[in-house]
Amino acid sequence: MEPIDEEAFEKLKLAGRILREVREEIRSIIHEKMPVIEICERAEQLIIEKGAKPAFPCNISINEVAAHYTSPPGDTLTIPEGALVKVDLGAHIDGYVVDTAITVCFNPQYVELVRTAEKALQAAIETIRPGLPTSVLGSVIEQNIKSRGFKPISNLTGHQVGRYVVHAGTSLPNIYYPSIAKLKLGGAYAIEPFVTLPEAAGKVEDGSEVTIFRLLKPKKVGSLEARKLLGYIEENFKTLPFALRWIKNVVPKDHFNKAFHELLKAKAVMGYPVFIEVSKQPVAQAEHTVLVVEDGCVILT
């Protein structure tokens, strides 16, 4: 991917400032027993009110759920007492994406787990420079986490971000992983350590729930409702992920499920399964999007 120009940098900076404000507002209002759908919709609405658009649905991933849960329409899930809650947010302006996450801890037992994710993120950011091998970045994150007595999630990574693409090009491992890939000057990257307990498996697997989707490829579909739904998705989200909450009123309610299933069957859209830690142990996450510059990086979020 080409390094970004000055106009793109300004859009990234503005999207980052907006997302930072939203993240801190959500941090201040989230509480035990709060409906998850209320958090998701509040975060997404704030992003829009402040002048950006959501780059993906607000993810609220609780305890052993590591990523990819957003409220489906009519969700009744609430934040459990004593929970570890990952809030993962994305915003874009004109397709220039930024991505950030925090873990809100309602259980004193897991405060150090959360702090470890934050410290690993900080160590990674301090290491970043143009030409840094991703294997070195992964090693820094892994060693930082292990030195504090915890375990990284080995099969979740950070990622480069691109225009209208959340996961673009280079993956950034959270463990040492041999690779010839290097960070590029002018590249935007989301750094996101995921951390679990030392006795955990340290890996995630696909859960049965799928609550986040994205356009794969425009296809010919049969029904008028499916065509209308596909056109709306393509026009409004391009290749960015979306939630069913965002499209449920595009076609009449009694036609929606059939039309959306038609899109899935035609492979016009795909779903992202919820990720769950294999041994069902709690997971913490911390994330910033950075822009690589001559002497290190600029934190956008």
C-alpha cells in the first residue's frame, strides 16, 4: 500500500481525535447490568454526531469473548457483574480508518491483566520505527506480556489499515513470528495486544455466533429485496464491516431474513464469527492506531 499524503493524514488525525473522544465518553458511562445494545448504539451515534462514520460496528466482547461481538437487533445481553469488557471502536472520514480499544474491568482480580495489555501496547508503540520487522514488534509484545506473568493470544494480530479497509496488508503479530514484513514509513497500523491468564490456552477459536458482516463481492441475486439490500450495503459501507442493526429497515421486516440469507448464500456478503478464548479464560485488549513517521510514530487515537 502507498504511504498516505498530507490530506489523508489530516483526515486520519481528525478521525482519530473523534474516536478518542468517543472512547473516553464510553469508558465513563459503561457500567454493570448496562444493556450492550445501548453501549453499541451510543458509541456509533457519537461517532456520527462528531463528524465521522463508524468504520465497523462497536464491538463489546465480554470475559472469554475476545472480539467480534456487536449487538444484533433486539439484543437483550447486559454487562454481567464482575465482567472484563473489551470496547473496540472504529471510525473513518472519507474512508480513512482508525481503530482503538480499551478493556473496562469490573473485577479487581483482573486489574493487572488489563494493565499488562496497556503496558504491552505502550512498549510496542515505543519500539515502532520505519523498517521495523513485524517479527521484532511481535517479540517485544510477547516478552512484555510474559515478563508480567501473563500470556499473549497467539492467533490474534494487529493490522495495517487502508482506505475503506480495516484489515489491510500487513498483520502485526502479538508473539514472535518469523516474517520478512516490515513497517513502512507513512503506513497506518492498528497495534492491539490481546492478553489472557498464564494457565489459559492463549488462542481463540470461532464461536457459533456471527453478528458482524461485510460485503465480499456484488453478485446477481434473485429477489428484489436482496438486490435492494445489496445495493444499500455497497453504497453505504463499501468493504467496511456492518451490523444487522444498521440495515434492518432497508427492506420490509417480513422480507429481511430471507433477503439477507440470499446474500450470504450467494457469497455476496460474509460474516465474522465471534472469537472465544479456547480454554474460556478472560481476555484483555488495548489498541491504538499509529502512523509511522521518520523518528517513530504518531498515535492517532
